Amino acid sequence: MAKDVVAQAPIEKELRQKTFERLRTIIESSPALTGMVAVDLSNGDTFAFNQNEIFPQASAIKIPILMEVYSQAYKKKIALKDMQPIDPAAVVGGTGVIKDLQGPVSLSIQNLAVLMITLSDNTATNILIDLVGMSEVNKSLQALGLQQTRLQRKMINAAASGRGEENIATPAEAARIMQMLYKGEFLNKATSADIVSILKKTDRRTSRLAPGIPSEVPIAFKPGSLNGVSTEWAIILLPERPYAVAIMESYKIDGQAPQVMEEISETLYQYFWRVGNATRYGTYVDPKMIK
């Protein structure tokens, strides 16, 4: 369901309803289980479907790990400039570049964090999990009021995945995290901004939301994928109407409805651009000309 949290003119309500119906059609047309939350960061208005369902997160769970790294640095339990030797036994496959480096190698905690997000480096992720502690990540999530978002295994651990020890979240909680970061509510404004700046460095070519958004609009995001699963958490930094979005799919069927996330993203962008660049009667205006 979706909710209205701000007063809107009748014509704006009609546009919103059309957008809601379009989103519902896209989601219901897919054989996958699909959940999404999109939050208008200027006023809190929200589109939501299956928002409280629990989905596997794949690499999107690296955002809470990044937050814990910065939290422990803020509390001076660790220092971002501290160097960490890369134990060859810790190297795992999948995405990233550490597996391709010739040793001996040491990297700062901050560089490991950047690699974890921008290149989705699984070895960097596992090193950081060992450093900050899986239980500490989950304690911090709990303290933030996030009841369903949990880190339960390291990256590239098929045995744990097979036992159902999956890294999980809901669209509602993921969107709440992104909203918190945008508003500077995680620890303080400076720390939140540092985290968002790292998320902005992620290669847009890895995003399933980016095809629906003009290239000049910045995105701070982290995607993830597993067999049968796609997920992406993002802040779309549209100047007139920024929004946070989390979209998740599970039980996907190869070759069926492959563009669901892309279509949702395009629909959301069109809506937020229009309400951000039009008068209440639907006339588009140049924001620079408004006095």
C-alpha cells in the first residue's frame, strides 16, 4: 500500500495515483516477489509495496557494514587510517580486485571500505566483518530500531547460504537507512555525508536503477544480486525533489520480467521530476526563475 503524508492539490493527487497504479502494474506483472519503498526526501511522502517482506540482500548488506566501520571509527575503537595486512587465507572470489593483487598487501581500513562499496570487493568485506564484528553490526542495527535487517554470514559462503544464514532486510528498513544517511541522522551530519560520498562513487554501470535516471543526476547506491535475487538501495539526488528508494526481488525466473527494477526506477524518476519542476497545476517552470 502507499500513503499520503502531505497535502496535495487535486491534480497532484491524480498524478500520484497514476504513478501508484503504474508501479503496481509493473510489480504485479512480475512472477518474482517484488518489494519497494520510495520516499520523497523533501516531505516524507512514500510509495510502498510489500515493504515489510524480508528479502536476501546480497551485496547491498555492505551498507550496514560500512556504517559500522564508520561508527567504530567515530567512537575511536578503530582508526580509518590504520593499515590492515591482507592474509592470503582471507581472500575470496567473486567481485572485487584484492583477489588479483600480488602480495604481500596491506590496505587502510578506509581503502578497504571504499573497495567494499565501489567495487563490491568481497575480500575487503570479509576483512571488515572480522574487524568490527558481525554481532556488533547487528547490535547497531537493533539500536537504530531496525528489527529485520541482519548480517548473518560473510561473503562467498555457500554452505552458510544453504543453511539459510542469509543477509536480510526489508524495503522499508533499507529505505529508512538511506533516508537517515541523506538527512545526516546517522551519528552526525559529517559522518553521514562521508558514507554518502562513498556510495556516490559506485559505478553507475552496476546499477539497475540508473537506466531510468538521466546521467547528470547523481546517485548514491549499492546493488546486490544472487541466484534468483536482485536488490538495490539508493538515494537519487534530484535537485528539486531528492528521493530514497529500495527495490528488492526474490524467486526470480530467468527470462521473465527482466526489467522490473529498471521500469520502477523510470516511473519514479518521471514522477519526482514532474512534481519537483511543475506548479501545482502542472506547468513546468525553471526553478531559477522563481522569486
